[in-house]
Amino acid sequence: MKFGYFDDLQREYVITTPRTPYPWINYLGSQDFFGLISNTAGGYSFYQDARLRRLTRYRYNNVPLDDGGRYFYVNDGGDCWSPSFKPMNKELSHYECRHGLGYSKIQGARGGLQVQQLFFVPLFFTGEVTQVKLKNETDQPKSISLFSCVEFCLWDAHDDMTNFQRNLSIGEVEVEGSAIYHKTEYRERRNHYAFFSVNSELAGYDTDRESFLGMYNGFEGPEVVLQGVATNSMASGWSPIASQHIKVELGPGEEKSYIFILGYVENAKDEKWDRTFQATGPVPINKTKAYKMMAEFATDAQVEEAWTKLQLHWDRLLGKFQIQTGDEKLDRMVNIWNPYQCMVTFNMSRSASYFESGIGRGMGFRDSNQDLLGFVHQVPARARQRILDIASTQFEDGSAYHQYQPLTKKGNNAIGSGFNDDPLWLIVGTAAYIKESGDFGILDEEVPFDSDPNNTASLFEHLRRSFYHVIKHRGPHGLPLIGRADWNDCLNLNCFSEEPGESFQTSGPSEGAVAESVFIAGLFVYAAPDFIELCRRRNLPQEANAAQSHLETMIETVLDHGYDGKWFLRAYDATGQKIGSKECTEGKIYIEPQGFCVMAGIGLETGEAREALDSVAAHLETEHGIVLHTPAYSRYYPELGEISSYPPGYKENGGIFCHNNPWVMLAETVLGRGERAFELYRKICPAYREDISELHRLEPYVYAQMIAGRDAPHFGQAKNSWLTGTAAWNYVAISQGILGVRPDYDGLIIDPCIPPAWSGYTAEREFRGARYHIRVTNPNQVSKGVERILVDGKEIVGNKLPLFSDGGTHEVHVVMG
Ligand code: GLC
Ligand code: GLC
């Protein structure tokens, strides 16, 4: 069952009922100012940091679900309703939400009045613009009251929901003209405030929540809206809001438009106050910058121009890679939604979604490196800075802070280090950046250790420390020690926690000299060739050779001690017992090592690779994707940790953890099995799951972290959409693995691995200052293999397209065979 449809031309998902199985959200903002918005206008806005600079309040865990947003109310001759359906929940004669790239349009109609709301954050603007258009569709004049309402958060979102003894006394606002200024804490150390304005005269306003709602009411029935009269309340403590009351007269067929701005302003310390103020009484805040922002969006023409610029911005980003395959679901994922989600993960990391509260985790070392794989071609310069930021949180011994804070860019001490896969991801991320950009110079950048500007080394030295961190931390079988956890944060083989609430990763010994990870070994073998290549290019042949021999040893070690007969083992625990082995009663086989070891090419010639992937198909694959391991753990095992804390089938305990499904897709392309790779792609890809939205529950346009596995009661149901490494890896799997358009150090490799039934596809790729028009044909219906390539009519040797860097367009014809 569907709740809407894709409008590919507009690059929108159109939701046709407010009763989606869960709030389906979108993101506003590209840099600094961001908002989350659901299909019923729920959500919140923040500046840079979702915890520390939260402008509007949102209550996770609330009932009713998804209450709190940027709300508009209509009182049309006593009939009160919301054009976004919520919060009043009155039936609408027409409802439609169009989530587009960086904007959402929500339309609601009732009683012959149509209201269209456009929400977006203009480029380079520290605020959210909402254009509200009201149209009288009857042949009678209408006298309407329009009310707005946003509830302010007292900046620190965590403090805001815990520290009531203070917070209920500190709220302060100013009202001037049609703008309401939220200046809580501005009197003391804050030098920033928010405002909510509209380009129209007001009939009144409210800034005190209870005056607007009425005591004990929710947003679904504000007294002021029901009465049709604002009270001009001034918040003093309690809960400041901004609500404007506008009287709208509409002739038959007439339309009027209003522009609201939720803005964020920072003033220098000595410019906080209005110096021109002569009267007595409290000195008003300096509003100069707010006035300027209001002037930028005072007319519809200004709004439309900014909105068009936003579309052009996305044209540029998405234009870097566009395909036409004849499969509309595939095209819309690759051309629109998957790269869009990758940019959202770039901006948000794992901070703010409807599953991440914006106050929890910072930026993950491993997550950020992997996210980069999905957006590096869109914003290479920003990817470069991201790599340097991440590398600055590495320690001298090569280990790394597991997370860092986006505002300070410093490592997070509460979690610390000891996740032994982390260092290797820096090699993976850096190599991807260099392959995209050709910028080998990044390796010479001086980068701090532990954010200490007095202790720096080149980025290349950081990569070297990453590489040798693994070599220096190997266990009894010669496999890498796992530490607190590897990619699977929940496989905690050194923790043994028995106390509720303890961290599974950081309590107890957490590190040990015995527990080893086959996954890290696979990741090492995957990353090592890039390190070796970079050594060679830096004219370090001896170092390259030494690294090469470590690589070969690791491959042998995996085959000797990391293979279990039909698949790769997952790990050895703290007592040397096998994890992910046929000998285990539960958790006999895991997905991660099958994916990564085969991606790395281990056992390709000797048959283990093929056997491992066949075992994935036989034991782990379901109709909704590949589960993380099987059988799921039926009880809690202290020696395994958090993984066994989840009920069977959820999250890391045998859920379909979408992040690592694409590893198996990529592994299948290494084997040349395009049919299999694409089949696995379709199983978890949201556009292909749109038809089962009632089961899947989450947005059909973006990936979710997890789909419940077959051991769960809600098998097939997704959770945790948007902020997941799934976005980047699926983008890599489809674009580089299956379609086979893969950046390399000195050229663009074309190496498709597609279902043999495909007759080919076309693509456009911008790469190092040239555009390639790529036409792939598959006359012999093969899955993999390139017979010849013509570039601008001339045959080239091999399958790497030459670099042109001439700003021109080059015609590429790839014949498979
Ligand atoms: C979450 C984490 C990621 C981890 C994964 C598996 O997605 O953000 O770092 O690899 O879970 O535990
Ligand atoms: C929990 C989650 C896991 C995530 C981790 C991040 O362990 O289950 O997915 O990676 O928290 O700290």
C-alpha cells in the first residue's frame, strides 16, 4: 500500500494523506541553519548544533506523536483547522505534502479555503522562510483569522527538557512591529537571539504559551484560535512562543500571500544592545541584522528567486552523476534521493532525526569517514575539510576518539577510543577523496593529534599510524584485536556487563589481548592496497613492500584462522571461543566478514569467497534483505554484550542492518554476479519498497538503518530512517559496484556488473573538470566484462577513462562482452 507517489520531474515525493504510518520527514538547510519537517509540519529548527543552538521546541516521546512544529491555524467563520492537518486534526477536503530537495510544500483545503505553505531555508541564510498562500475558492467573500505558532526552545535542548527550576523563570521576549524576538539568556552570556516575523500588519499576537493555548490545552485546540482573538500576551518566564494573528479578507477567488521568517541572529559582544535607544526602561536588543533578514524576504518575488537558487544548487550537486537505465525506481534513487540523503548525512551525521534526538551522539570517526564515500563527489572541498577534522581527533598511537563534537571538533572523552576498526576508516575515506579529486596534496597537510596544535604530523603520517595500529594490535591467531568493538558497536567481547544502564562499550575491561575480529582483518585487507599505493606514489618503495607483506600475511591469517568451512568467522571472544561459527548454537554466521572479506578479494582464487556469499544467500538472506546474523540471540550473553541485549530480530541482534547489505552487493560484483547484486539492492532500496509502505512504515524515499529481521514480530518493518551509513554504502554499491563508474587515482574506471538481461544504460559523470557522457551497451548479455571503450570515437586501452580537465564534454561508449 502506498501513501503517495514519486514526482521525478519535480524531484519530490508527494504524500497524499496526513495519515502516514509514521511521520515522514524532510530536511531544510544546507549549511549552518537547519530544520526537520514532517509531512504535517512537525519538527524543529536549529543553528549549527541541534543540542546547543535549538531554536524551537520538540518533544520526542510525546503523545500525540509528532506534536510541535511550525504551525498555522485558520479560523474561518468559527471553523478552526490547520492546513497541515496537525495539530488540529480536522479533516481536509484536500491534503498534499511535497517533500523536495531542501524544501517542503504542504497544502490543505477546507470549506473552500486553500492554504499552501512552502517551507525552506534559503542558501546562505540563517533562517527558515515560510510562505503561506491563502486562496478563497468560493464565490463569496471570506473573513479569516490566520494564526501562526512556534514554541521557542531555551537554546540548549537537553537543559530545556530537564532544568525546569531555572528555565521556567528565564524566558524573555520583545515584540516590535510584526516580529517577536526570543531573547532568553541574551541579558547574560548569550550573544544570539531568534525572531519570528511576518510581512504583514497584525491584529494581535501572543508570546506566552498558556495564554495562547489556554491552561491544560494542547496545540490541537488553542483557546486564542477558537476565540478568534489574540491576547497580546508578553511571556515572562514559563514558555515563550511566537504567535501572530492576521486578519485576512479574501474576495471570491482571491489569493493572498504572507512570508514568515524564523531567524537566528548573532551580535558581537559590544553590539548586543540598541545604542540608539533614548527612553528609560530596559534597553532593547540590537535588531539591525534581523531587519536586514526581514528585508531580504519581504516580497514573494524574493522568495521565489531564493527558492529557484536552491533548486539550482541541487541541480549542480546532483548533476555530478546522473543515470538513465530504463528502471524508473533505480533512476530516481541514484539521480535524486540517494545522493540527497548522503548530503543530509554529511550535514547531520547522527545528530538530529526522528530517531536521533539531536542531543546525543556527536560525529562518529568511522561513521563520518564512511558517509564521505557518498558525498565526496558532490562537495569535494567540504569533504577535504571533514577529513582533516576527523584526522585531528586521532591519537599518536593511531587509535582514535570514537566520536567528536561538531562545534568544538574535539574528541569526546566520555566514549574515548579503543574501537579498533576506527583507524582504518581514515584510510578508506582519504583514499576515496583523493581518487575523486586527484588532490594528493592533502597528504602533506599538517594535522594535529588529539586536537593539539602543538603536536602535529602530516595526514600521510596519520594514515601510517592507522595502518600500524592494526599491525601492532594483533591477538593469538594473528588477527586484529577487536578492542571495545569493531564496526558492530554491539559486539562487545571485552565488556561482560551485568549492571543495567552501564555502557556496553566502556564498562569493565573493554579491551583485551585475546578477542580478535575477522571483520577488522577484512577491512585491513580492503584498505591496505590504498595505503600501499599512496606509499609508492610518495616514493617510499620499501615502505610499500613492507606494507604489502603485512597485507599478504593478513590474507593468509584470515584463510587459516578466520574461515569456518563454508563462511568467514566473525571473531574470537575473550576466551578464544569462535563467534559466528557452525559450532555456535546461536549467531552461527554473520554478514560483516562475508561482505568485507570478499570485497577485499580474500579467497577469490581459492573458492572461499564464492562459498561465503552462497552461505549468505542460504542462511542470512530474507525477502526484506540480509539479516546481520543467524540465529538471533535468544537471551543475554554478557560475553557478547549489547548485541544480545536486543530482542531477537531488532537492531544488531539479527535485524536487517541495512548499512552492511551493500557490502554483500559489492562483494557479489567482485565475483561478477550482477544479477545477485542487483537483487540484493532492490530488497532494501526504499523506492522498491514503496508498495509495502504499510509494513515498512518509514519514508519510501530514504534508507533506514534497520528493517526488522525474521526473528522479530514485525519482520519487514523499518526503523531509524535518514541518518545512517546505509545511504553512502548503497550509493557506492549501485554507482561504483553495479553500474561500475568508479573513480581511481588517475582516471575514471568503467567496470559494470549488471544483471545480464540489461541491454546497457547511459550516465553522465562530472570528474576532475570534465563531463563524461557514458553509454554502456551489453550486446552479448553478460554480467561483467568490458570488451572495448571508445572515447570521443577512439578506442582506448583498458577500462580507465583518461583525464581531460578541459571543462569539456566527452563521449564514451562502453561495449560489454
Ligand atoms: C550505528 C553506528 C555505527 C555502527 C553501527 C553498527 O549505525 O552509528 O557506527 O557501525 O551502528 O553497530
Ligand atoms: C547502540 C546502537 C548502535 C549504535 C551505538 C552508538 O549501541 O545499537 O546501533 O551504533 O549505540 O553508540
